[in-house]
Amino acid sequence: MPKSRHREGASRVDLRDLCCNPNHSCLTPSRSGTLAAPMNTTAAAVRTTALDIRYAQVGLLQLKLRSTDPGAILDELTGKVATVPQFFRQTAICLDLAELEGEPDASEMRGVIEAVRRCGMLVVGFAEGPTSTELARTMGLPVIAGFRPQNAAARAPAPATPAVAAAPVPQPLPALIHTQPVRSGQRLYARDRDLIVTASVGAAAEVMADGCVHIYGALRGRAMAGVRGDTGARVFTREFHAELVAVAGVFKVFEQLPAELAGQPVQALLAGEELRFARLDG
Amino acid sequence: MTEIIVVTSGKGGVGKTTTSASLSCGLARKGKKVAVIDFDIGLRNLDLIMGCERRVVYDFVNVIQGDCTLKQALIKDKRLETLHVLAASQTRDKDALTAEGVRRVLDELAAEGFDYIICDSPAGIEKGAHLAMYYADRAVVVVNPEVSSVRDSDRILGLLASKTERAEKGNGGVKEHLLLTRYSPRRVAAGEMLSVADVKEILGLDVIGVIPESTDVLTASNAGTPVILNEGSDVSEAYTDAVERLLGTELPLRFVDEPKKGFFARMFGG
């Protein structure tokens, strides 16, 4: 399998980990869409060096801790991970200690980090806060502040190109379009964009997107939209026979297909904490 | 140009070896030079179905490991001059197969002027099945009209589209065909069995043939005669049609409708 990893900022992850088809188009690294590099001479000169420093829009999951009990953490996390396991696997986690009573010490923290690791996630830093700086230094982990463009410009290491201070709004990525049937056992993940499948999704197949999931065919497997927390995302299908549908982690399993939905064009959306299903008319 | 056809399914017991044997005979009967290879190392059945189990001296693994030449291992069929069988090893297991070894054997068969190489895949998705499909140009996916077989075939279709040399190199992909076996029109009419249309809808592919359920299959395998050679039986006709479609001729599907009962049969039962 070709191993060319093109990392443009921390938000790009090798989708081969998630998508079982190594030749799939979602692996094309050229459609970056994050902070566009300006075509000026500084950028051109930088391109010939060994590395590039850029500011990436990082989507980082935060774990807000209310307890440092590793057992409790393991229990609760395992439950949450079970809902969307492939989404959580090897995900970067930032620990927010703001709601803890008192300052935890390094050994307590190690227990917490181990518990998180056992659920398949990786702690990459601490959220900015009163207790985090000392602790972060002891543990050798960074303190991660919320990303604000003006702060980024202030801390920009040389060469600071004018484009970084202006921080152009990242262009939304066009949808990932998949034209072949998604076969049983295959998994498809559209990161940072919508997913459009113009064929059917087989039983025990999984299709996921950070945005919406559109299936212009039959949905017989699992469809998960808004996988990284977008509660406004929806799932659409022309023929509803789904095994499981989820939006932003809220899921529903279909042991029996309700008569009014079975085989019909259906959309699924999140209304508050509840997943609602509706016929698509017309 | 040698064409490599894999007969696979995912699910076990659906009729892969029966189909491999019959398709090979059907093609050989039309004058093509055909080699059929058993990839089920350790659980070999192709030699039994072909009726040459007592003539296996060297097998596929022997050839891969260089213990013998390909010519020494190939068994010539007694009924059809242009048909040759390469049996699997019964004493080894699938770890004895290597991708390079399989490639060498297939290349050597191509060099010998074989028109078709039929690879009889084992059930499952492990090494044996993977290597049987890896170098294929075409695939015949054998499906029973039954939910677990359809599910497994869907999985196999996914693997054919991604884990084969043609898929990885992007030179056209493996051409996929469905073969529906053990089809009972009576049970389909009674709503007990998936119909041809149901299977086509779920798997998204047209069928290259429908083989009716028949006691002839068991009889044939016991006799060591591939069922296509059993002249006059429905199964034999269905396989013959399938061979024609494989070669590009379009034929209407037979044996998919419940036979209409005549007046006397309806009056007096039967």
C-alpha cells in the first residue's frame, strides 16, 4: 500500500485508518481547503525546505473532567466510545481540568491519561486554565489555548507571511462523492465535509461524515452524520432500510423498521436530544 | 490471451466447487483449453467432484514449492481433452500458499497457452480466498437466494473491488458476475425464498445464470462427474446457458418460473 503521507496541519489524518478501501478518492491529499498558502515568493522559498510551519484549524475534542477516578472515567468513556467506535479510535483529546475540585497531582493525572488511553483515545494536551500550566509542564504535555487568529499572528514564528495574519476563512470542502455501492463490511468516512453516495449502502456497511450523509440509493447499513459534533447535520436516503442512524453521536437502532418509513425516502435530523425521522415528500 | 476467472462466494456450501467443475467442463466442451485450480488447501474437494481423486500425485503446493513441475501436477481430464485439473494439497494448509508462488503458476499456465484458468476459491475471506481472487480478471460470485449467502457475497464483492491486483493497479477492475444457485421457483412463489429480482436489487448486479435446486447435484458429485455433463437435466442446461453467457451470448433465464401444472395434475394433484 502506498505510504505517501501528506500532512497539512494537524486536522488532516490518514483516512486509510478509517476507510477500508485504500484506493478511495477520499484519500486524495490535494483537496486541502484549510488556510490557503498564498502564492508569494516567501511561500515559494519555504516550499523547498524540509518543513513548513502553518496554522491549522484544529478540531480537538475536549474532555471536561469532574473526577479523576480512573475507574469512573473508564466506565463512562467506554459507554460513549461504544456508540461511534471508529470515530473515537486514536482521536486526540485535550483535558479540561476547570471543573475539578482542587489541584490534581501528576500521579492522579497519569491514572486519568491511562484510562483515556485504554478507551482508544490519546491525550495530547491540557486546556488552558488555572491548574493546568504547572501540571502540563510536569507531564510534558502542551497547554492548548482556544484558537484565535490574532493570538496566532502574535505568536507566529518567522517567516510570518501576511496571509497568516489575515487568516483567510477556510473554504468549506466540496462533498465527497462515492459512486460505487458500499458493500457489507466497508466503511466510508468523509472528514470535514458531506458524503454523497450515488448507489446503495449494503447491510453491515458504515457510512459517516462530519457533515450530512446523502444516500441516493438504498440504506441497508449504518449512516452517521455530524460525527464530530455538528448537531445540524442530517442523514438522507432514497430508500430507508437502515440498521442504525446517528447524528452527532445520538443514535437509533432499527430492530424493526416502522411501516411509514420502510423503503421510503427518509431524512433523519436531531431535534434537541432526540433523533427524528421524517418522510421526504416528493 | 488467458483469462483468469475466480469462482467465489464468501459463504460456504453454496456451490463454488460444483460451479467451478461445471464451468470448466462447459468451456472445455467448446474447445477451449481450460485449467481448473483448487485453492482450498487442506480441504480439497475439486478432485472429488471432477472424479480424479485417485490420480493426484502432485498438487498445487508441490508446484509452488518447486517439488515438481507444473506438467507433472496437472491432471488431464479423461472425458474432455482440453481440460486439466490442478488439485490442492490435503496435508498442508493455506499458509503454504504465497502470492509470488500463485503468480508463477498462473504465468506458467498462461505460457502453456491456456485460454481459461478457473480458480476454485475456498469459503471465507482469509488467505486462500484472497489469493484465489487476487489475480483474477473476472469473478463468478456464487449466491444462494438466502440472506446469509447474500450478505457474504456483498462482502466478497467489496473485496473484489478493492483487494485484487486489478483494483489496486486501477486497470479496469475485476469483472463481476453473479450466479444464483439452489433456486426453487416454487418457494420463491410461496414467498419463502429471495427471488432473482430481490438478489439483483440487494447486490446491484445482473445474474449470469440461475441454477435450479436439484438432486442431480448430489448424484453427480458422488459419481465424480461434473453435473453439466449429465445430459438433459435442468441443472446441466442451466450451467450450459451460464457458460454461453460467460462467453458473451445473451440468453433468457430459464428455470426461474414455477412450472405450470397441467389440467390433470391440478385435478388429481401431483
